[in-house]
Amino acid sequence: MSDDWPRGWYSDEQDQGGARPRQQPSFTPQQAPGSPRAGSPRDGWYAPGSGGAGFRNAAGPDRNARPSQPPPRSGAGGGGGYRVPRRSGWRRWLRPRRILAILAGLVALIVVVAVAVYFSVSSKLTKVDVLTPASFTSAGTNWVITGSDSRAGLSKKEENQLALGHDISGQRSDTILLLHVPANGTRPTLVSLPRDSYVPIPGHGYNKLNAAYAFGGPKLLVQTIQNVTGLVVNHYMGIGFGGLVSVVNDVGGVQVCLKAPMKDPKAGLNLKAGCQTLNGDQALGFVRTRNFAVGDLQREQDQRILIKGILNKMTSAGTLANPFAVIPAANGAASAITIDQGTGLTQLISVAFALRNPVTTTVPIANPGLSTPVGSAVEWNRTEARQFFNDLGHDQALPKGLITGSSVQGTA
């Protein structure tokens, strides 16, 4: 003990001299804030300079009292005792349960919107009965894709603007493509079938391939292609002039890079050399012009390039991540195309991704200017064509010598 404390201060002993007992310092019990207590409400338990050892005896000579303690800390509410500080508002929002609830709400909203868009787009699809049963089988999945010269939905002003002419009855298929999607996961193959191909048409003898479309619409065309290729046609998709213009505009245009200018007044086409974004009108002229040294054979390459460009744009991350871009594009495409009855939106999404980067080529040709009773036609190389379609029918890669590829050329 320190010598500053008098001996015996902690007991009732008296000094040996018989003097009266020393008065013990008062230790006042702790009081709750605001409750009455003896002495001044501001009385402390230690008062330097107050005499003796410096303890203030506020409640009288209570020798057995314990020393009073420092006043308790109070919370924001002013009550006694220690209180846990309240969390700020943003911390309460970061509680795990609240975060999970917010995420669940967002997921539910996205699902509802996605389902609504799915059914909205599906309702705009036009379906027709075009597929015919086959007596043979083939591997993979095969699509017939056509672009007709239908003016449906176009006004005379729009026909003039697109250089389409007037009073043209009936429908002809300007673009005929066969897309083979292998079941083994290898690259799809997009094949152009020249519209002037000289082939047998059921019930009509030999004629140009696009005559099948004129004679019996897409159903007879599909049956003819199925017979001459030996491939089972599983799906059909067709689009007209007006539909193509709308789709290209809905996706915000399609970029092409030209090595040389392309000009053709008959197709309403006037493009400069270099990379540029085509609008709907320009895209239609791009796939219609035959102003080349090889005529239709070059046009078929241009058609494949444009289709690939459209699908690349529609399935790009920038389009898919932007609802203000993907929804109008999907609605526009669905309104513009005609499909078989067994095709749905799921299959269309699948074919869209398949068309992003396919192997592109044209059926092997022996004579591009064959003289026939129906005019100049395209004669296939039967030997190579037989091998060509047999390889596709077994999901085998085509020989490099049968792959022509696709490139853009300037007009003549």
C-alpha cells in the first residue's frame, strides 16, 4: 500500500491513542442517470483537494459504502448502460437475406419479360405446310432457305424506290440455299443452288430450279431439292424483298467491305469501294444485281455474305445485351419470314447461330450456260455433285476442291 493512505482506513480499528475512529471515505453506489441520489447530481466519487485522501463524503458517514464508479456511457437514446451502435441504412441493405430477396426479384422479372418476348415473337411467325416425307434418311439437319421476289407489303412508291418494277404477278425464288448442320458438332455448310439449275421437277419434267417455286410454291421447291440432293429437308425458311429490307433496317444495317465499286441501275445499286454499312434498300440491291462477268454465280456469293452479315449482327453480344436492339430485330425478323409448321423460335435461334460462320460454297457446276428448251440454264457436275451431297448426308467434311468460298467483287 502507498504511504499516502492512513493505516487501518479499511477497518473499524481506532488509533492506539484512543482517539475517535477515522472516518472512512464514502463510496456511493452507482445510480442510473436521471434517478434521485444523495447530494448534488454532479457529485463525483473523487474530489481532489477535498480533504483527507481526496474522497468526497456526499452521503454522510457510511463507512461500509463502496466507492462510486464513473458515470456509465449512454447510447444515442440517453439511457443507462452500454448500447450497441445502430447500423447505418446502407449496411442494413447489405444484409444477406435482403440481397438474396433483391436478386430473386430481378431474376423473376427477367424470366417474365423473356417469356413475354418469346411468345410475342412466336406469334408473329408465318407457318406453312411445305415439308414432304422422304423414303430415305440422311445425317444432320437440313434447311432450305429461299429469298423470293415477292413484292407483298410494298407500295408502288417503295417499288420505285427499290427499282423493282410494277405489275409482276406470281412469285419466283431469286435465292435458293441449302444449310446442312451436322449432328457431330462440326461446322455447318451453306450451299448455293443456282436458281437456273436444270433439274427434274416432280410432275413437270426438267426445268429451271426456281420454276418449281413458280409451279407449286415452296412445297414443290422443297420436294425437288430433296429429290435431287438425296438429303432429307427438315426445315424451311423464306423471305421476300420487303422482308429483307425490314430485317436489315431493324438490325441497324449490315457492314460489307467492297474491293471495287458496285453499280447497277437495274437493281438501284450505287456503292463505293471500301467498308460501309448498308441499309435495307442498299442490301436488297446488293443481293439482286447480276452485273458481273459470271452473273448469277457471283450474286450467290453476295447473298451468302449478306446472310452471314445479318446473322452476325443479330447474334452479336452488343445486340443480345441490348433489349432496345434485340427485341425490335427479333420482332422484325419474325414478321418478315415464312417457316414450316414444325419450326419454332427455338429452331430459328439455333439456325441463326449456325449461319454466323458456316463453310460456304456452290454446288459443283459443269456448264453455267447450258442451252435447253427453257433457255440458258446451269448444268451440275453430276459426279462431283453426287459425292458432294453424299458427304453432307453422312456428316463428312467436303473435299477442299469442292469448296468455293465467298468473296465480293466489283460490278462489270
